[in-house]
Amino acid sequence: MSQYTGKSELPYKHSEITDKIIASFYAVYKTLGYGFLEKVYENAMALELRKRNVTVKAQAPITVLYEGEIVGEYFADLLVADAVIVELKAAKALADEHEAQLLNYLKATPHEVGLLLNFGPEPKVKRRSFENSRKEWWCKQQDQRSVRDQK
């Protein structure tokens, strides 16, 4: 099992939060190992993060809009410090669709950073980001605010 030192080598956006999430992931993995359902890991991660004085919301709702209309509703496994979406897996290996799921959650929300954590035979962490400036809906919303503020 790889060892996590507890700090990012580079200062990424929300790295202080992601460092705590990753440290919690390895603590939970060390204790529980591989083989449980995702819900067990979700509950354990929430407990471990709270022990570290980090706010966490399990099953955070995500609403997908198309042209201003709701077309889908999903739930992120964890929303940490109202800043980082965490998607948990308990699979033999991560698949492209797992990463796509996390990226789509980032695209649909104002959150820019996400972690994909796999409690598989070997622990695996993937960090993804999607800046709000690349989100068409976000840019439109900011433009509307700007116009309102000018009035």
C-alpha cells in the first residue's frame, strides 16, 4: 500500500482540504481494507473527516440543468467543506466512466475540485478539477449578475 505523507507537493486549489481527505482515505483504508460496499466507506470517511474537524455532507444533491430546466438529479457521495466533491468507489479498478461521473458532477456544480477514491485491492486516488470559467452555465450566471449590478 502506498504511503501518504499528508501534504500535496504542489499548491493546488483547495489542497489543504484535499490533503485532509486523502489522509482520511488512507486511515479508513488501513482500518477497513478492501471488500465492503461503498456505503460503509462513505460512513467511515464522514466519521474520519469529522474527527479531523472537517465539515462533510453525505449524499449531497446535484441538480443538472439544461437551458434553465432541471433534467437530472444526482447525489455526490461526499461534499467536503462545501468545496470538494468526493466520489467513492469499491471496485477492482477505476474505470473511465468513474472519472467521467466525477467530471460531470464538477461541470454541473459551482465546485471546481473533486477526488475519486477507490477502496479496491490497492487504494487509488485521482484528483480532478474543472474551473468555473469553463462552465457555460456559470459564465452566463456571472454575466447576468454583472448586468444586474450595473443597473
